[in-house]
Amino acid sequence: MRPQKALHPLVMRRKTRKRSKRKKRSLKKRKKPTKMKKMQTKKTNRTTKMQTKKKKKTKRTTEMKKSKKMKK
């Protein structure tokens, strides 16, 4: 079994490996375009769904129509 990492005395939590600034920058550059693409597709999907959504007929309206026909 691997020994557990000691808690950092000042912060009282486990110390994590620090990433270099250059690596962080490269990660940021690589991740940005995909994130933007995802956002755009989500937006378009939502708008198209809203346009194609059909109104649901409620029971109440159908009953009212039937009763009107019966009265005639």
C-alpha cells in the first residue's frame, strides 16, 4: 500500500503538484475553442426546440369544445 500524503502544516490540506505557467497557458489555449463550440451548439438546439414545440391540448379545452357542440 502507498503511504498517505501528509497534510501541509500551514494550510492543513494535502499538497498538490504545482503546474508550470507555460503548461497552464498551453492547456488554456487548447481548451478554449472546444468550449466555445459546445456553447454555440447548445444555444442553437434550444432555440430550434422552442420553435418546433407543439402546444399540448389540455383536457379542459377539449371538454369545453365538446359541451359547446352538444348544446347546438
